[in-house]
Amino acid sequence: MLIVLASDCTPGDRQRVVAAVEEAGCTWTPLQAGGRTLLAVSGAVERLREVPLRRWPGVKKVIALSDAYMLASREHQAEPTVVNVGGVKVGGGGFVIVGGPCAVEDEASLRAIGEAVKSAGADLLRGGAYKPRTSPYAFRGLGLEGLKLLRQVSQETGLPTVSEVTDPRHVEACVGLVDMLQIGTRNMSNFDLLVEVGKSGHPVLLKRGQAATISEWLLAAEYVLAQGNPHVVLCERGVRGFDPATRNLLDLSAVPVVRARTHLPILVDPSHATGHVGYVPSMARAACAAGADGVMVEVHTHPAAALCDAEQALLPEAFTDLVEDLRLLAKVTRSARPVR
Amino acid sequence: MLIVLASDCTPGDRQRVVAAVEEAGCTWTPLQAGGRTLLAVSGAVERLREVPLRRWPGVKKVIALSDAYMLASREHQAEPTVVNVGGVKVGGGGFVIVGGPCAVEDEASLRAIGEAVKSAGADLLRGGAYKPRTSPYAFRGLGLEGLKLLRQVSQETGLPTVSEVTDPRHVEACVGLVDMLQIGTRNMSNFDLLVEVGKSGHPVLLKRGQAATISEWLLAAEYVLAQGNPHVVLCERGVRGFDPATRNLLDLSAVPVVRARTHLPILVDPSHATGHVGYVPSMARAACAAGADGVMVEVHTHPAAALCDAEQALLPEAFTDLVEDLRLLAKVTRSARPVR
Amino acid sequence: MLIVLASDCTPGDRQRVVAAVEEAGCTWTPLQAGGRTLLAVSGAVERLREVPLRRWPGVKKVIALSDAYMLASREHQAEPTVVNVGGVKVGGGGFVIVGGPCAVEDEASLRAIGEAVKSAGADLLRGGAYKPRTSPYAFRGLGLEGLKLLRQVSQETGLPTVSEVTDPRHVEACVGLVDMLQIGTRNMSNFDLLVEVGKSGHPVLLKRGQAATISEWLLAAEYVLAQGNPHVVLCERGVRGFDPATRNLLDLSAVPVVRARTHLPILVDPSHATGHVGYVPSMARAACAAGADGVMVEVHTHPAAALCDAEQALLPEAFTDLVEDLRLLAKVTRSARPVR
Amino acid sequence: MLIVLASDCTPGDRQRVVAAVEEAGCTWTPLQAGGRTLLAVSGAVERLREVPLRRWPGVKKVIALSDAYMLASREHQAEPTVVNVGGVKVGGGGFVIVGGPCAVEDEASLRAIGEAVKSAGADLLRGGAYKPRTSPYAFRGLGLEGLKLLRQVSQETGLPTVSEVTDPRHVEACVGLVDMLQIGTRNMSNFDLLVEVGKSGHPVLLKRGQAATISEWLLAAEYVLAQGNPHVVLCERGVRGFDPATRNLLDLSAVPVVRARTHLPILVDPSHATGHVGYVPSMARAACAAGADGVMVEVHTHPAAALCDAEQALLPEAFTDLVEDLRLLAKVTRSARPVR
């Protein structure tokens, strides 16, 4: 940590800063640079993070030299994390395809979709039972009953499942019924919920918040990791943009950025990102070529009758074609050379 | 609701749409416009909201003609809502000033700040006990102990209190200890929490989400109102912007927009919006002149030692000056004419 | 066009609207829908665009039913435009690779880079001579001298060229020296410049503005097309985002959106979008898989010595690998099925 | 400037950096901080700006210690700039009100509006003759004829004028006919135009770009200042936001930020920012209370017939009320104390 002193810093100001540094158990050296005096601080600088040094008289600015997310960083762990979701490995070089309806609606439609997803060659089944909806008057999901249906179709098809949890009071029940707990974009900063899924030790799919920087997203992952749960997969699903042409603004460059910063795997959700069935295959292929560890795609046998997000669900035939394209692409791009 | 048919709509396509409309108990009339055929639908169109008509074959687009937030809208209630917070009226023409620390840190500092806030002439005392923090390693608040300290200082100073609740499991305890429950920006779309504070019937201060449109914000308010709790106050605190010059991007035009659309009162939080103590007074005065129902400002007797958001807390003397300015401004601007 | 009348619309209000519609030579029919009265207007509705009907007493809203960009729209022209740039075809199914330095710096370095780009297998050579720079103290390009160097290296390597024009007074000279005129992101709404390049009849590469919606971008293209110049290629290069992790926020979903709306070809510039050499290959591959008509990539033999944008230029070896990857990917993805 | 060396920096890497620093005529000192080695560089560091040190092997990052805009900065000039526009002083403590139509449409309407603006008590008359319009099919202004009408009404009313220039070829003619040249939001980064108005020595009103940070805006001002033209006034007019509730997102906190960083005056344009006549007075009052040096407001005697931006123009009576409110507010807020 570098503390840049102001040009009008008094001896008293400086003494106060130095005392705080030493009280935190850190060591320091005075430096001269660019006509300014700096204090270079070493040691347990995280203890100083709560001391608002930059607000103190005599301090011009404070420059951090290390990442704030420790457990999630590549510096902490160089080899990629591989998360085991009911036997399916996410991360580490493979390409995982998750398919399924936005929401679990009823047994028959879920079974039909589940079988279609399985037969298309996907790896995991998605389906929401607790649905966060912008309007209180929209369909909010079947809750526990929905999870039980998901469990049943999972057993019939052999596909492990992903489903969203929105309330810390539901985590325990969800853990018993789904293979991977999804934290949705609206709850990325619901820290009480993150702590609860962290404690559960269950695989977690952490979607990026609508206005979250990648650093904030990794800090949200850090909440889960810090509870001793290393089974975290990230999922880029678009951020808030200014152009109504798409539902959200898919930030695909998050894939290489995340790859450079963390060992955690990353999926891409082109369905929520674009919000238009016509744009989903293009963005799914792009995600694969960008180097993502997989995609999560909405599939519905009767999109026109879907209870939520109907505009973005692929028909089974389109999904089957897409899976085929992606398997081919993954083969080609996985062998692409890293930049020299 | 207007259903615009596509140019290639077949008789079968059209029959399917008409059947859905009639099944929902709505009536319809065919129209010709701009070379296209439209169906004008009347009646309980909200029943059609879950039917993804725009995805159906033969449908070009669907145009809604009414607001999605019903209880919050000015059409539903013309006269302004006035929320009673421990005897202090928010909304209806007055100007309410909330002051206090970002977080409750300890008894002595809270008492000192509370007394300063009271003596400056503020109306309500703020102080966080459950703090959502971006990093899991930051100070996250004193929890229940913090709320008890807040209750105590409230009784000593006579100032009713506002404090954030982040977990549905804490709502009941918070209701007993604070006069107004704050829903923070990160939890604006935590719908389980909104339902819980809705059920409590307690006054709610609903901050705008970092990437929320004003419509989404009013729909979040609708979640609380739909539980039978009419005591909702909105709070603009800045949205995510692209310029690091300020912590967030204060959207002051939300004040007249909200005023035009809803009967709910609106406060402005210039402290979290700007993140810099030097910009707070300017934006607080602007909020008053814009017609807000009040401001919420961070105050600390020793900002340099504050455990969170130290850069944005005013000293008691600066806060006292600001309160004086605001009382004068409120007098001048409250008598300003509405636009002719 | 649909004109929705307000519930308090008087006969006089309505008469005024009707008169304006008829004065514009349009026809109209009254409709009843959702308890409201609407006027469906047909004919030359563009003549009404300048009449601010929605502001008139008695009018609730005005709904447009057709695109504002006519020449650029797919409805106007179904088959894809193919732009011939010095013999290289852009659009229509192929995949074009543009490489070169950010700025033309001197003859030797440009020749070295040009030869490397040629030998890597690229199709076009880029190089800026008029550089818009955020700071007036930065290197702003060699101007006409730079263009002459570019012409020379183009003749030596056989690669046609792309170079930016920033001032309407330079268009004529540029036309004589480069094969395709680039309009940069900062000048997308410099309409005097667009008109001038439109008049030139020369191929134009139109970059998306930093805060431009896709509709605004297509309207900028319409400025060029409306001058009788059909040789327009679009280039997505990232929009302004809130996350400092990348220089801009690459909106790759613009590729399928543009494809759906217009017949014009689209390139992607991953260098300016990400601003980091490490992220360029990943995003170039993603652009190819997304279905773009090509990419434009910065290449430099000595990035560390480049006079601008040094952090984002690939070394020749990395560029050679990338070209090879892209040619393979293009083969695979060009045969991918369209969505069923 | 601080150069932070990477942990794997070799002696050769370091030597290369040191050589570049010395070649630029700067001096340096080695420092140890946070377990890293840094080089603190003093002297003419701007000469190093074009050397991409951060891309060099062995360099982790480069930290600048001074502002990039020199002439615009408060450090360069402490006392506020006052710009004389035809005898009206902008900046330095007064509050200037600019009113007028979006576009000059014809002599009669301009005269009527000009007289109304004068009689309401405004200081300057605005009116566009060169209109940048998103669509090539919209009314683009009367050009030189419009400027002559503006000059005529200016002489009749005694109000000095502001009008936009969009093309470097028009600057000379504009200088002869208007008192202040406006650079619109779309041309903030049209550097050839900035250089031209800089050379003219005429007062310039520089609007903020739709996606410009405040730093980029001040660098655009620096382009004008660097030509030896100190007569620059800034104008905040909203940035691109994600909420369609307002036309743009007015960033009023730019007022205190700009005040802290530069000596240049700043106006606010609530008309283009909000795009709705109903929100303009509220935001104009907020701008005054925030400490702006003035506002620029669109006024039209027959908004319903205006050829552009009709939805945001105030009627003369509303403008008269607003001017009265603002004069009162300015008196109150100009005496408000600065933050202690």
C-alpha cells in the first residue's frame, strides 16, 4: 500500500498516519517521488482497510497494490477449479451445456423438456422454482413443489440440476433437491444469502449482478469461498445497457477477463442476456469461441405457452442443432493456441 | 392492450390469438392502421400478461396501454401519501432531514452523533446495524446490538430512527427496534425481503437499485404495497455510472419523474450518491430545490475514524450549516409555482 | 402510425390533430381500444414526424409502426450488401481480416508491419494518419504524409487500405490515397462529415459511437446511404461501460441484431473494444463465431514502442496464429445452421 | 509518476525502463513498497506519456500523479474564469439565464420568442441554425440564413447570442454573427472543430459528450485553451442513461466536481437533459441550488409547432415564472456557505 502525502501535510498529520500504520502492525518506509512524499506500507495492510486514511488531513491518496479478493484470485490458486455437479465436471477444459425451461411449470411440460434436453445431448437441466419477478403480479414459481418435480425429472433423465434460491430460509430444502444452487443476478449482492449457500458447501452458480463490475462479482464469489465452500461457478448473463435492442448487454469479454483473474469456471447465459430467441445461437457459439466453460440456454417445447421469458426459449430442434454446433466448435476452439 | 398482427398472419394464427383473449374474459375489436390489422383488447388484460402473445405466430407486437404498477400510480391515488415515522411526517409538502452515521459503531460515538444531529435540527436519525458490504472482509455491522444502541439514543434524543434490514429473518426484530425499515440499493430486487417488510406493516424506506429504472423501482414498491402496507417512502441514491468522478451517478431528475408518476414521497441521499463530502451540500441543496420530500445525509463526529464510508460523512458543524441552508431553501422552493 | 387520444380530449383537440394529419396528406380511421380512442394514420407518415403531436392537447401518445432508417433496413433490401474494397469483398458470407498499426508512425515500421500482416494472411491493411486523441498533447498522426506512406506500403504488399478521416476538408485527399474511409467512434454523429463521405461515393467503414444505440448507428449509416453511396460497412468496437476491467464494453450481440435489421456488413474491432492484448484473440474468435463479416485487429512489430494504443496491439506471431484460428473457425461457423 | 516493477522484472527489463526515463530527461529514485520495487520519476514526465511503459516487460503498472488537463485545472489557475459574451459575464458568482428556441425556424417566430425571452428577464438568446439530427430526414436548420435572423433579433432585443457550430468550415462565418459558439454534445470529441473554435478566440460553450467522463470533457476544453483561447464555458446536458424515463440522465453532481477541478464556468441545460417540459423547471432550480453559473432553457411561443425538440420547450409564461424563481433562488444559494 502506498500513502501519498499532501503537499500541505504537517508533521502532526504525518505522525497520526504513521501511528495508525504501526498500530495495525505494519511497517513503512518514506519515499520521495514526483515532488511528493509517500509512505510505502508493508505487512498486514488489510488491517488498514477500515482506517479511512485517504480522508485524513495530510493524505492525498492511498494506492492499493493487491487484489481485494484473495481466495478467488489466480495468485492464490493457479490451477483451474473444477466443480463437480452431480457427476458433471464444470471447468478444467470441457464445455458444459445446461438446458431447460426458465420456470418449472408442471410435471408434463418439465418431463417433455427434460427429455428433449437430454436427447439433444446437454449435460445439466435447469428450471426455476423460486422466480424473482420484476412485478408482484407475475408468476413467481411453484416453490418446493417445483423442486420436487425437478428432482423427479432429474432422476428419470439422469441429468443433474441447477435451480435458483432466493431466500436464506430455503437453502436447506434446496440443497436436498437440486445439484447446484443458482444465485440470480438480482441477488448477487444479497450477502446473507451468499453466506448461507457458502455454509451449505453445495455447488453454487453465481450470476453476475446487472450493474456489477467483475471485481464486485469476484468479491461476491469470495463471500461463498470465505465460508469454506470452494464449489463456485460464475455465470455471465449480461449487464444493464442503454440500448433496448437486447434485454441486457452481454459482456462476453468477461470470459477472458475472468480467466485472467480467477481460477473459477465461467458459464455464459445467452438467453437472459439477449432476451430474443433469434440471437441466442449466435451468442452461444460466441461464448464457446471466447473460451467459456459452458453455456446455459433456455429451452421449451411450447415457448408460446411458457409462463415466463417466453421470447428467449429455444425449441428442442433448435437446441439440438445448437448443441451439435457447440460440440464441434468446442473441439476446434479448445485446441486454439493461447496468445504468444 | 393492442395486438398488432404480422403481415403474414394466417386465419389460424389469428383464431388462436382471439381464443386466448376470449378465454381470459376480455373483449376485442379488429382495427386497420398503417396497413396493418390490430386487435384492440379491453377488460381484464392483466390476465393476458402471462400469455406470451408477442411470441405467437402471426403477432408482430403487443402494446400495453396502462402502467404495470397499479397501487403506486397517481392514477390509483391522486393525493400524496404521507408516511408517519415515529411522529415525523414524510411527504405532503414538508422537508424532512435524516442524519446519522453510516454504521452504528459503539454507544459513545452513536450518542455523540445523535446529539449533534438533533442539535443541528434534523428530524430523523439513521444508522446501520446490518451493513451489506462489497467485500466479505469489511466491517458488516453490529447487528441486533447495534439496533438496541440505536433505540437507546433515539429515546435520549427524541429522534425516530431509520435502519437497514437485509435478511427476511431479521424483519421482526427490526420492527421492534426501529421506526422505519430501510431496504438498501443491493436489495431493491430481493423480493422475499420486500414481501416480508410488506407484511410487517411498518414504514419502509425503499432505495433505488443501482441499475433500476424508475418503473422497476415503483414495481418494487408495489411488492410492499401489495401486501397491504401503504407506508412506503422512496429514496434516490444514485445509479451506476461510467465516470469514476463520483461514487454513483445521482439521478436528480428522478424527483420530478417520481412526482409525476406516483403519490409516494421521495427522499434523496447525496452521501452515497456522490461519495465525497465536498459534493454533499451542493447535491442536498439541489435535491431540495428539485422538490424532494427530504434528504438523508451521513454525519460523523470523527469521519476519519469511521468504520465505513468515511469519505462521505459530514462533520456536525457542516451538517448544522447545511440544515440551516436547507430550511431556508425549502421555504423558498416550496412556494415556487408548478409549471403552467 | 397510431395516435392515442387522451381521456380528456375535447372535440377541438381532436379536430386539430385530424387537420394536421390531413394537411400532411395522410388518411386516418378512428378506433376504440382499451377504453381509449385511437386514430390509425396511413400514408406518408414521415411528413408528420416533425409535427410534435404527442405534445398537443388531447394526445396521450404516438406510436410509430415502421423503422426510421429506410435505405439501411432489410425491408428495403433483403439480400446482403457486398462492399468492394480495392478488390476485397466485405459481406456476403466471407470473413475479412483487417490488420495493422493504430497509427502510421514512419515508413520503416509501417512496411515491417504491412509485410507481417500480409504474410499472416490478412486481407486489408489499417493505419491511422489523422488520429482523434482525448488529450491535445498526445500524438495526433502524420496526416497526409501518413496516407502517402500507407499508399506506398499498400502497393508493395498488395493489401488495400482502411484509414480514418476526421475532417470534411480532408475527404477529397483521403479518397485519392486510401481504399476505405473510416469514420471513428467519436465522429459517428459528425453529420457534416458523414454527408461528405457519402458524397464521395467511396467505401466507408462506420464505427459505432460510444453511446450510440444500434438504431442511431443505422441512422448514421443512413446519412451516407442517403447521399447515394451504398458502400457502407459497420464496425462494432465497444460502447462505454461502467467496468474499468476493459477499455470499452464490446457489444457482440450487435452482430445478430444488425444482421436481423440491415443488409449492411458488420466487422468487429476487438482491439479498441477490450484495450488489452491478452483479450483480443478470444474476442476475435467470438466475433467470428457470432457471425460477423470480419474483424479489424491492431498489429505492431514493436508494441512497446507504439505511439498510440500500445497495450492492445498484437505481435506479428500472435496475429499469424489468430488468422489461422479464424480461418478454421470461419469454415466451421459459416456452415452452422440458422435457427429453426 | 510511479513505475511499479513486476516481481519477475529482470535486470535487463529494468535497465530498458531506466534508459527511457533518462532519455526523456527525467530523474528517478528506486523505492521498496509492499514487497515491490518502484521507480519514482520526476521532471518532464509528460514526455514519457507516449512511451507505453506499462506494456513493457518487467513493468506491472504506471501511476500518474498529476492531472492531464493543465490549462483547465484549478492548480494552473485558482481564480474563476469569467467569460464575456457580448457584455454578459458568465462565471464569477452571477447566475446567467439563456433562453430561446431549439432551432431558428423563421423571422416572425424567432422575434416573438426573442422578445418573450428578453421580457422574461433572461440574459442571452439561444437558437440553432446548424442542427445535428439523428435522422438525415429531420429538419437540419436554416444555416447561414438562420444566423442572420439571430443576429437581427439580437440587435432588436439587445440580447447577445449563442448558436451551435458543427463544421470547421463554418466557424469563420459564425464568429461574425453570434456572440458565443456552441459545441454540441455530438461534437465534443470532434477535435478538428475544437481546434478551429480555439483558433477563433471567440467565446465557446462546450457541451459534455453523451458518454464523456468529466476528465475527457476537461481535456476537450483543453483543446480550445491550448489554442490560446481562454473563453470557455462548460455545459452539462445529461449523459446517456439506461432509463427511458428521461431523454438523457442529467449529472448534476458534475457541477461541484467541475467546480473543484477547474476554473471554467459551468452552465446546465435541463431541456436536453430531461426532454420533458414538465421536468425542466425542477431541474433548472436544482442546477441553481447546486451552484451552477447559469442555465440554458428552451423556450418557444408555440411548442406544438416547433420543428425540433418540441416536447421540451417551455412556454413564455412558464419561462417567466422560472426566471423569477431562479433569480430568488440564486440570491439565497449564492450566500450559502461553502462546506467547512
